[in-house]
Amino acid sequence: MHNFEHIIAERKGAVALITFNRPKVLNALCNAMIAELETVLALIEADPSLSVVVVTGNGKAFAAGADIKEMADKRFTEVFSTDIGGSRWQRLGSFRKPSIAAVAGYALGGGCELALMCDIILAADNAKFGQPEITIGTIPGWGGTQRLTRAIGKYKAMDLILTGRHLDAEEAERSGMVSRIVPLADLVPEALKLAEKIASLSSPIAMLAREAVDSAFETTLSEGLKAERRLFHASFATQDQKEGMVAFLEKRPPVFKNQ
Ligand code: DAK
């Protein structure tokens, strides 16, 4: 799709597959990698032929966190004034098309936070999640205290964030932070299958749907219900809504045109 140094970006039909590719350091998220991720996400968002993104890691990890080597000697003023490149790191969190994290091995610290920015998390049976920042003298800074708490609740989040312990795939699924667990060998094929299923439906409608679900995390119930209603109304402005409903009535499969 495009040549990068720290990630691999591939086009699989209407699905973009992004693979973090620093396996020697468990895909530690360095600034250059995050810049590449920001670039590729902008390209995917702007490309009407791509509907869904799958994010995964090469080797033993999804990502073992931000690159500690890059952070270790930073001082307060530098971290505060640059926010370690803040907005760039939030790009996946504001990505508008459906996203799937396919997690094998470690998803720790920033790796866990990155997975939590996705719409769906598929975990391989060897996946390990955690926010171990407290064990290196800091706290989660990329959404871990907020998105994780909303995903699994205060008491489980405190248990993880205050101890730094890892959660295996089973416990993560029980806690509600994983959509489903699949055998390691099937992880990427299953993620692509799921992505293709989503991509076979209407892309603008999927974008409306994910935005409505996200409202549940960002506002009160009454505001969220209002937002949902508006997005539901908006779906009637698309040709795909007409096609979907007419096809149902004509007892034939719909042909969505992403219009
Ligand atoms: N950074 C740099 N290198 C890492 C790394 C990391 N996060 N994780 C692993 N590595 C490197 C190791 O140093 C080692 O390199 P060599 O010694 O071979 O050169 C290699 O990867 C293999 O790791 P291990 O030898 O440690 O492998 P093990 O199987 O024994 O252990 C482990 C695996 C995942 C349990 C262990 O590597 C580990 O505990 N890693 C660190 C996990 C961690 O603490 N992660 C949280 C980092 S803090 C923000 C944006 C982002 C963030 C915050 C704010 N803003 C925009 C505001 C995020 C912060 C974080 O993620």
C-alpha cells in the first residue's frame, strides 16, 4: 500500500491490514512508528475503496507499550509542553471507519491503550493485556485510566492499574474488554474475515453505527440517545438505506454502493 519502516500496510480488498513491525523490541511504539500510523490512517480514511482497518503486531507481541528508551530521560517540561506528540498518538482514537485490533501476545501499556481505541478487539488465546506503567514509575497516559475503566469497570481497572499485573485472554474476555478469543493460528484470518463481513455492508452506515456506539462512552444517556436518533435519521439520506430495505422487501440480497 505504501512503504514504511516500522509498520507494514497492506490492502486486502476493502480492508487495510496494518502490522506493527519492530518484533525485536516487541513492537515497542516509537515516535517514528506512531507518525507512520498517523500517516497511513489518514490515507485509509481518505480512500473510499477502503472500509475497515485491522491492526496487528508481528511476532511475540501486539505491542509492549511506548518505547521506554525514548521516554526514560525526558523531563517534565518536555513531556508537558510536547505531550510526547499528543494528538498524533490519538489518531486511531479519532479514526472514523471501523477498526479491529487483532491481539496476539503482549498488549501492554500503550499497546493495550491502542487496542482499546479500536472498535473490536479479537484476542488470540496467548494474548496478555495490562497497564504495567506503575511498575516503571509512571501511570497510563494514553487513555488507559479512562477507556479501560469504561470497558471493564472501576474495580477491575484499579486492580490492573495499581498492580501492573497482566490479564490473560480468558480474563480479558470475561471482563468485557475482548470481543472474542480465537486460536493463535486463526487470529489474522479471523480478523480479516470479520473485517470483510463489515466491509461487505454499507460503509457510511457502518460509520454512523460506530459513531452512535461511541457516543455511549462520551456523553450522558439522554444526549447519547439524541445523538443515536440523529444518526438513525441520517441513515435515511443514503441510497444504501433505500437499497437495504427494498432488497429485503423484494426478498433478494442488497447491493450496497457506499452511497
Ligand atoms: N520499550 C522499549 N523496549 C521494549 C519494551 C518497551 N515498552 N518492551 C520490550 N522491549 C524490549 C526489551 O528491552 C528487549 O530488548 P533487548 O534487551 O533484547 O534489546 C526486547 O524488547 C524483548 O523484551 P524482554 O527481553 O523484556 O522480553 P520478555 O519476554 O522477558 O518480557 C515483557 C516481555 C513484555 C513482559 C517485557 O518486555 C516488559 O515488561 N516490557 C515493558 C512493558 C511496559 O512497561 N510497557 C509500558 C510502557 S509505558 C502518551 C503516549 C503513550 C504512552 C503514554 C503517554 N502520550 C501521547 C501522552 C504509553 C506509555 C507506555 O506504554
